[in-house]
Amino acid sequence: MSSDPWGRVDETGTVYVRTEDGEQVVGSWQAGTPEEALAYFERKYEGLVVEIDLLEKRVKTTDLSAKDAQTAIDHLRVQVSEHHAVGDLAALGRRLDALVATVDRRREERKVQRAKQHDEARKAKEELVTEAEELAASEQWRSAGERLRALVDTWKGLPRLDRKSDDELWHRFSHARSAFSKRRKAHFASLDAQREEARKTKEALVTEAESLSHSTDWGATAARYRELMADWKAAGRAQREAEDGLWNRFRGAQDVFFAARSEAFAERDAEQTENLKLKEELAAEAEQLVPVTDLKAARAAFRGINERWEAIGHVPRDARARVEGRMHTVERALQESEENEWRRTNPEARARAAGLTGQLQAAVDKLRDQIDTARAAGNNARADKLTKELEGRQALLDQALKGLQEFGG
């Protein structure tokens, strides 16, 4: 018979293991010595130790699920309880009990962790829903659309909640996205309609602009082009693919017209510059008639100068008033000479002037007598009032006498 602290082999070859409940039969050994029998079942015990060691390590260092861990524990417990090994089976049992406690604790920790993750996921999804519902009312179509797409990606990365909660939140989230998409679609449909209307309007403006491009009615056509430009700006933008082409045609038509106008104006400016030179020469010739010594000859000469003046044509706008003013000055001098001559040679005018002078002289004499009478009577206030009236009548008389002298009277 052979034995060690944890087992023995009797004379029949039966192998026993010592346990807290007494000896238990491990098996029968007939193929060798008792020592070999004990060594064999001790190795089986060591195999169980290795398996428990590995399981403990997996439970401690990996994310082995509680269910799988419990299955492995149950499997090892069966092997220990069947007593097919020689060693401290009670110690293995205690290690398995400790593993069960560890797995249970891990299970509770994971339950708490899952609850925490569930709450965090709910909060995160509620925040996503709230933001999506706010974005649904936005008119920042590009940035809001991009943000909604980013929210979808974020949603996909979050863990699922219970079916009811997840479905309710997803329904709100999806509804917000749909509402935004519907509004955006309606907006761009309206924008497309506006751009199509703008395209039609601009087509008509281009057609008119092209029809005016060869006009030589410079002023009216330039004014109409300004109106067409205002209408163009008011029409809004057409579709991108049409806008540039229409603008190039519109601008091109204007360029043709204004280039032709610039060329015509350049020719006109050259002609008007030459006209100005000629008219300045005529103005200088007319100015030689002043002062007037022979009215008849001066008038005849001025008529001749004026006929040549009218035949010359336009001068530059900025010089027109200056050069025409010189001619008007000469013309006024001739008119004043004619008026003076007429007054000198008109008997009726001389008679009227003499009559007016006589009337004024009589009024002055009368006022002087009245002043003397008032002062003699001591009525100085009336005398002062009549004196002021006398001053006015005397001024009129002096003027009338000067005019009468022009008639040689």
C-alpha cells in the first residue's frame, strides 16, 4: 500500500483522496506501482489548478462575460466534486467559490456601468434630438444640413436604449430632420422658380440691349442702357449656368454701343475744338467794335460777324458760356448805343421828359413853401416830415434833369 498527505492506494489498487468529508474513491489503478497511480492523479489535480489559474486570470484581466465565466466555474466544480484527482480539493472548491463571488461582483459592477451608460446615452440622445429640433427651424441651409448629418453619425455611435425609449427619441430626431429637409426643398424650389423668372427677365433685357448696340441716338440710348442696368440688378440672379452667359451678352452689347459713342464723341470733340478756335477769333473781331463810334457801321459789321458765327456750329460744352458771353457783351453795348441814340432823336420822349421835370420842380417848390410855413407856425414835427418827402422828390428831380440833358435839353 502507498500513501501521501492527500491520497493513498490500497492493496487492491483502489486510489483514495482525503477530503473534509473523509476519504473518497478516486479510481482504480492496475497498470503500475502505487506510486505511479498517485503521481497520475496528482497530475490531474495539477491540471485542475492550471485551469483554475487561467480562469481566474481571464476573469480578472479580460471582458469575459459573467455567463461564460459561470459556465467555466460550473464545469470545473463538477470535475472537483467528482474526485478524479488527488490533492487539496477543498482548496480548489474555495477558489471556485471566490471566483463565483468575483463574477457576481463583476456582474453587479457591469450592471451599474450599463445603467450609467444607458443614462448617459439617453441624455446624449435627448441632447441630439433637442439640437436637431432647433436646427429644423434654421434657414442656414448648408451649415444646418451639415450639422444634422454630423448628428446622425454621432447617434449611430451611441449605444441603444430600451426599445420604447430609443424608438421615441429616434422618431423625434427623424421628424426634425424630415422637417428641415422639407423646408430646405421648398426653399430651393422657390429659389429655382425665382431664378428661372430672373433668367426670362434677363433674356428680354439682353435682347433689347443687343438691339440698341448699333444706335447712334447717343443720349437717349445711353439713358436707356442705364435703365436696363437698373432692371438687371433688380431682377436678381438667374441659374449659375445661365447667369454668366447672359451677363457677357448684356455687357458685350453695351460695350459695342459705348465704344461707338466714344469714337463719335472723339470726332465731335476734335471738330468742336476747331469751332471754338474760330468763334474765339470772331469774338475778338466783334470786341473791336466797342466802344461804338459809328452805330450804323458797327451794327452792320456785327451782323456779318454773327452770320459767320452761326455757320460754325457747336463748341465744347465747358467753353460755350465763356465764348458766347463775349459776343453777348458786344451785343449789349450795341443795344445801349441804339437806345441812347433813340432817346436823343425821339421828340415825344423829350417832351415827356421835360413835362416830368416840370411837374417834379413844381412839387419841390411847393414842399419848400409848406416847410417854411410849418416852421413859422412852430410845427417842427410837420416840417421834419415834409423835409424827408422833399429829399425823395429832389432825388427824382435830379434824375429827371439828368435824363433831359441826354436829349440835349
